[in-house]
Amino acid sequence: MSISPSRTEALRQRTIWTLVAGVAIGSTGHIAAVTVGTIVAGELAGTAALAGLPAASVVLGSAMGSALLSILMSRRGRRAGLSLGYTISVAGAIVATIAVITGSLPTLVVGTLLIGFGNSSNQLSRYAAADLVPPGRRASTLGLVVWGATVGAVVGPNLVAFSGEVAENLGLPVLTGPYLVPMVFVGAAAVLSFVMLRPDPYELADTTVEQTRDGDGSSPRLAELLRRPAVLAAVTALVFGQVVMVLIMTMTPLHMTEHGHGLAAVGFVISGHTFGMFALSPISGRLTDRYGSPVVIAAGLAVLAVSSVLAAVAPPEGGALLFIALFLLGYGWNMGFVAGSALLTHGLAIPERTRLQGFTDAFIWSSAAAASLSSGLVVDWAGYATLGLIGAGLVAIPAIVLLGTRASRALPAPTS
């Protein structure tokens, strides 16, 4: 499809704002469902050891979705992949609702797996937006799309109590309520993406490329891309940032309910956490475009370390310090997420980016799935505070990799 130069910029802006809107409403449904996952599993299983299963299945589903939808996007375009992902998430919400009604933990795991699969559409939208602008604006644009999830961060958890009341009025169990939310919101995101992402974002992509092929003209293999210092630094920061965040966040709702906090209090703390994850994304993007990804990644790792320690020492009876810890946990993750994702858009042709980004997100979510599942076992064995101490220790790994690549001056400088 040929697009005149006079229309290209307007179409790009419309596409970016469509992606922002899709992430906003899609994340609302996703976060509402995820908020009660450990609580539902704890009730169905009767033990905290298995309470992390839904969160683990969500991130495992995200890993599967990232890999498979990226393959679909490379063949059929961004629109097809994003629309399908959101649709699968709606199906997962239906399955999870049935699981709560029937009291089946295995069915709940299947439903949350599909919900996670659809969440990859929220995540991959950031890369679709970054393709539309030159290198010097990619982090800011990417951050804008990530910022769209602020709507979900604030509204999603606070719909938990309300949706529970709606479920009761419909004659359903209270905990089915949060799974009704994605049926409406994620369904709307699927329709929006299918209708409005025309022409496909690939057709509008900025073709500014710093490096597109190896010397023989062939596209580098994935293993070759991963050996590049900048790619290694970005992937390591993204993976370990996600692991630390998921490790602590997963068990926080159960930790709070076991110490007398109600669903409203849980929703308030998780909304603070997810607000930190998304609301300041434009700032993270601008800082990245100005100072470079390595500087912002390093700052994010420092914030993650501080928040992990705060979570470990926060008294369970009072939610104020825990709220601060979870907010900082979210923002530390955000800095690394935006800066690391932006780093994966530089020096690569669009087909190479798509392959690498899909693999990276799959790796992120696979690692986070292990962290989510392990979190329940750690709490059952050693308590919630231990999660915070483990998280603080894990931050050292990406910090060492980042220092090593910076020492060799292998990472790109800020793009003006």
C-alpha cells in the first residue's frame, strides 16, 4: 500500500495514540484479574505454597504470546498479532471465571495462562510505536505507550471490590468479579486494534536504520545479536528487573490479607505499585533519549535495590511503608524497562528488531514465571521479608553486566 508523504506523519500519530488507548484499556482488564490471582489460588489450594501458580501461569502465557505473536507479526503485521492476543485474553477471562465457580485450580491456571498470553499484546505495543519514529525519539515514544497502562494501574486494582459486588448481584462468587473486568476492557482493546490499526504500523515505520545486515548482506542470527554488548546489557537488565519486581509483587496481596488487610487495602497498594510501573514512563523515556539507556538502567537498578529492602523491613500491620516500597519497586522496574526496551531498537533493521524483541519478551516472562512460582515457596518456607532480601541481591547481576559493557565503551551514546 502506497502512502503519500503528506499523510504519513498524521497516520503515524494516529497509530501511536491508538496503541496508547489499546494499552490503557487492555491493561485495566489484565491488572484487575492479576490482582486477585494469589488470593483465589490460595483459597482453592488451601496453601500459600501454590498461591503463586496463577501469577506464574500469567507470565508463562506472556512468554508464549511474545514469541508466537512476534512470529505472526513478522508475517502478517502488527495489527493481526495485537488483535489476536487481546482476543485470546478475553477467552482466558471466561475460563478463569468458570474456574472460580467450579473451584478448579487447574482450570484457573489454564485461564490465567491465556490471560497472560493476551497481555503480550500490551507489551509488544511499545515496540510497534517505537518503529514509527526516528532513533532520537524512540525512548520517548515507547515511554508514552507504556504510560498508557497508567489507566490500568489506577483503575484496574480499584475495580476489584466493585466488580466483586457486581458478581454477587449476578449470583456469582465474589472473586469472579475481577475476571469479568477483562471480558469488557480487553475485548474493547481487541476491537480497537482490529479497526483502527489501518494501515498496519509496519507500513508506516520509520526506515532509519543504523545497521541492518552483517558484512555478507545476510540477517544476523539471534545468537549473534545476543552477543552484541548493547543487546546483552539490555536483555540482562530487562530480565532481572522483571524477576525482582515479580518476585516481590506476586506475594504482596496474600501477605496483606494474611495480616488482616481487606481487598480495598490490597487494591490501594497494588495500584500504587502499578502506578509506579507506568505513570512516569514519559519521564523515563525523555531521560533515556537525553542521557542514554545505560544511565537510566543504572538508576533503575538502584531504585529496585532500595525498594526491595523497604519491602523486607515494612511492618505487615501498617500499609504505608509497604505502599512506598511497592511504588518504588514499580518505578525502578519502569526505568529499566523503558531504557532497556529502547536499547533494543538501535542498530537493528525492523525484521531483526521484531525477532529480538519477541525473544527478549519471551525470556523476560519465562524468567518471571519461575520467580512468581518460587515466590510462594519462599514465603511458605522463610517468610515475605526474605523475598525483599533476595530481590536486593539479584539486582547485583545486571549491575555487573552493565558496568562491564560500559567499561568497554560498547554501549551507544545518547541520540540527539
